[in-house]
Amino acid sequence: MARARGILPRTIALGVAVLVVAALTGCTFGAPDAADPTGSPTATSAPDASDQVPDDEDLAPGTAFTPLIASTITTPAPVKGTDDKIHLAYELLLTNATALPFEVTSLEVADAATGEVLLVLGPEQLHRSVIRLGESSEGTDEVGPVRIGGAETWIAWLDVQIDADAAVPERVQHLATGALIRPQGDPAEIDAAIGTVAVSDQDATVVAVPVGVGDWYMSEGCCVDDTHHRRGFAPVNGEPLVPQRFAIDFYLLDDEQRTWEGDPSLLESYFTYRQPILAAAAGTVVRSVDIFPNSTSLPEPPPIPPVVETVGNHVVVEIAPGLYALYGHMDPGSVRVKVGDTVEQGQELGLIGSSGNSTTPHLHFHLQTEPTFFPSDGVPYAFAEFELLGSVTERIWDDNLGLQPTGQLPFEAVTPSIRRDELPLDRTVIRVTGE
């Protein structure tokens, strides 16, 4: 699992309120502007070499007050996707620690050792990827800076992509460019490093594909697009979590790339329904639930169920110390294993259904850090082998599959290729051969 460095590995920068900064002198922010009746500070850029303290002092070079508090929800961990890129998918919580609005014009992620910029969110991308907590995770198509109000917290959904043959950085640094918006006078421009975080040195866990032979649509997956899984922010027991960060919903397709045929209001019309669920890895069953009915609202989405019913009938298998595989939305009465059972890779665990928070029959699969769905953190994984066939070209939410005129998906084929130790990205279509 991810290594931890430093005393507080999850808090990567400190911010201060305007009144606190204004009370200090000789700081990076400087003295209050006499023309500003609020007494807000005049911000400057991060310190250069001439501002660094001597080696015998306690402060590290570059230490400065910042208007933003930045913290991570998870430790960034690498996984290779079907686009031949290494992905670091994680989140950055940004809190404005001042009483004034802060306009972010650019957010960058760089290799902390080399300074190489790995990701830039500029005016064209900010409103899609940096979103105020409580608002739609889809973001908007607006172009321009993001304005973080005083004491507000926003979340930056990050997907850092690295060439497959390049070295993964040991640490990444976050840099914010923007300005404090004062009620009088010009904005106080800021170009500041808002913290560094360690990157896991562990490879993604490799497991088998948890379904049988056939062509399968990988819906709501990682890493770039807004999906219910990737952006499934869940504050649980006072802790910010993204349990489904790398989750995939599996849908079986026929040879015309259809998910259903006939009456979409019937479970039996979906090719996925009652397909076998196979253990992706050997391990010990730590949770087995088989008490919930299938949803009955097809083809419409069901009402959101109580939190305990989120994944419906399900099985959780501990596949390594502190690492668990979750298989969700099983058909009622189909669960084959009980708590304490030892399972082998490829063993049948149950059948795909539509129990819990599910509209159409599918398998929800992911790896997590805890034996329960909530609270837990989603971690990356890769499948040992599969064939990449292509991708679905349009965003069709899981909830809307049965509402389409037909069950046929808008599919774009690629030259089929065998893939090993990769994570199928969102909307890809893969073939499982069983060989």
C-alpha cells in the first residue's frame, strides 16, 4: 500500500485568515494596504532564493503564508490505463482561509523533484474540474477563473497522466495562480506553491476480470471523465472519502453492442442479468449480504435507498492485508459464499442482479481499503488480461440505459489488442475469453 511520509501526510499546506496575516509584519504577504479599509494584505509571489532562511533556521525554503489550504483525500497511486498512460487519479480539497474571494486562474501539478509540469488546469478546464462542495460534480462549460469565496471549500478532481515509459514522480507539487479580490484597489495577485504530497511507490494490484466469457462494456469508470464513480464524493463519519474512485460497472453486450433487447422494463431483457460473478482474486470472505430485492422501477432509476442498501446484495473478499474486493448488486438468493469462506480466483460468488442503488442489472466492482463499502477508500487495480475492442463514444449514464430508444450503444471499434496489467478506462469495451 501507499507509503506515508512526514508528520502529517494528508495536510500539505497551511492557510491563514486575512486578519491574522494582516497582524503580522515582514511576511511574504507584506503589510496591509493603507488604501484598503479592510486591512487585507498585499500578496506577492512565493519567495525566491533571496528570501530563503539560513540552513540553521527551522523553516524550510519556500515557507510562506497562503490564502488556500490544500489537502488530499487519498495518496496518489499509479495505474496504467488502456490509453497507454499511467494515471494518478486523486482529489485536492481547496479551502479559502481568508475573508476575501480568491480567484484561481490556473492550477498546476508538477514533479516536485524536477519541476516538470504534469497537469495544467487553465481557464478552459477549471470549471469542469474544480467544483464547490455540494454542487453538481459535472461542473460547467464556463470559461475563466474559478472564484472561491471566503471560507469556502472546493474540490479539484485531478487526473495526472504520465507516459507509460516515463518514471512516476516520488512526490508531486501543487501550484495555484490567482488573486485575492479586494473590495477596493486592484486584486492582490498570488502565484504560490500550495503543497507537496507523496506518490505511492506500489504497483496497482493485478486481479482477474470478475466476469465470464463475452464482450463487456466498462461503464462509469476512471479516470478523466466525470462519472458517478470517479466523482462520487462521500463524507462519511466526518471524513471525506471517494470509495468508488476506480470502480467499474460491468454490462454484457451482444454482437450488435446492445445491453438489452425487448422490453426494457423487464430484468430478463438485459443480457447482464444473472450472469456469473467470479472471484477476481483468492481470499477470505469478510462480508456476505443476500437480503435485498432487486429494484422494481425499470426502466426508470429507483428512489435512492438507505445507505446500508447502497450496493445491495454483495460480497466482500479480503485479498491481501487491508485490501478488499467488493462485488455489488447481486441477484436475490444467488450469493454462493458466506463469511469465513476461503475462495479461489475464478470461483463463482453469485449472479448479477439489480439490488440496492441500481437501475439496470450490472456488476459493480472495485478494490477498497476497508471491509465495508462505507467508510472506505477506493484504490487502483489492473486486470491480468483482456482484449480491448473499442469504446462507447457518447456519455450514457447507467441510469439511462433502459431509457434509450434501443439497447444499442454508439460503439467505435479499434484494432483488437490483448492488454495485460491494465485498467480499462471509462466507456471502453473489452472481450473476456476465459483462456
